[in-house]
Amino acid sequence: MPQPLARIVDQLKREPSRTGSIIITVFGDSIVPRGGSVWLGTLLEFFKSLDIDGNVVRTAMSRLAADGWLERNKVGRNSFYRLNAKGRQTFDTATRHIYDPPPSDWTGRFELLLIGNAEDRDAAREALKNAGFGSPLPGVWVAPSGAPIPGEASRAIRLEVSAEDDSGRRLLSESWPLDRTADAYLKFMKTFEPLHGWITRGEKLSDADAFTARILLIHHYRRVVLRDPLLPYQLLPKDWPGRAARKLCGEIYRGLLPPSEQWLDDRATNEDGPLPKANGAVARRFEDV
């Protein structure tokens, strides 16, 4: 394993266990575009590269299934998993947030959602965060006009407000912790710039290392970008690091894509054998970078 990647793996080991989160990244980034189902043995082989014990992976898979993220199909002694409806809906929204270019046509208006019922608030909170909404007050959520509203928030009262006056801008400043998001982007870039240099110099990674690097890249990037409302550039500081972080992530991702897809072609299987080829959307990820 090349040194830049080894350092990223070592850093991951020093963090609290995020096995379940990495599993979701694998499914959303690599398995869903190839039909959605994968053999447990394929996942165990990948996690071996991170030095994560198979029993830890199996426990995380069981928890994700119990929490309604995954469903299992057992064929003989082999287990195959796919995201269930809840997991697909959540990651479909997240996929656009992660891979698509930020919206450039801002109308100067914002979606405002009001959720009065405490039970509805709890049910919608995580989905709204993943869709880019911020919350200045309990039960109040805001995002740029046109942001997709997740199904979990379908009972919310929906309004449209202007952010062109002082009160609107204050609402924005109190809705998102932009300073913390900026710091997280800078940390992401510091972590992955050595790998970017390795790739741009033309250094080669094995197919297995490329797949590992790709998953860890998106695992780290999505933890930041899914907390970023992707505000119109008119409302962001001129030195906003989100732009540079997206460019860095996109260049690394596109450099890793061919060998990492080859690893999936050679090693990943489902109930019917080798996974089908990825759909065309994968090749268009970060195409604006």
C-alpha cells in the first residue's frame, strides 16, 4: 500500500469505529450503480485492507439491517445484502449532494420548513440534514429554494422567504455552522493532498488500493459535504474552501475510477455471479471538475 494511502488508513484507525458508515459509503458509491446487491464475502475482502476484523463487519451489517438500512438475502450458506427502500431514498438524495455540481442559478429565495410535532421533528432531522437543510431554531429548517425535500418531512409547513434583507441573512448565519464546515474542508484537503500528488505524478496504485482509496475519499468527503448546505456563491466568503475541496476530491476520484472499477469487475459478486457493469451516472460524477 503506497505511503499516502497508508497514512489515511492509519488515521482512520485512530478514530472511533465508523464501520457502519463506511459500509453505507461502499453501497452508495459502488454497489447501487451495479445493481444494488453484493455478497458479504466481497465486503469482508475490502475491509481486510483496512485491517477491520470480519466479526466487526458482520456486527455492523446486523445493526444496519436491524435499523432498517439493509436487507439480507440468504442463498445456501452465503449472505447477500442490498440497501432497502429507506437506505436507497436517503442515499439518492445524498448522491446528488456529493457528486453533482453545486447549483448556480440562485433566485434569492429560500425554502422554510416548520415542523411543530416533536415526533415528526425526530423522524425528519437526519434526512433534512443530509438534504442540506440548516436549523436556526427547533422545528425550523431552511435551505436554498429548490432543495429537494425528503419524504420524512412531507408533513412540514412549507414557506418561501427572501434572504436579501438583513433579517434573512441573519437567519442564514444562525442556520449553519459554516466556520466548522470550513475547518472540516481544510482538514479533508490536508488529509488527501498527498494522495492527489501521488496520482498526478503518475504513480500507480493496484486495483485493490485504488478501490480502498476511492471509498475512503468519499467516506471522508461526504462527512463534510452532507453538512454543507451548498449555499449560492453570493452568500459565501470569497475564500470558501468548499470549492477547492470539491476540485481536489473530483480530481482524485476520477483518477481512481478506472482501476477501482476494475477491482469491482474482478472481485465483487452478487447472487448471480460478477456484478454488472456500473450505470452511466458513475462516469459523470465530478465531471465539472
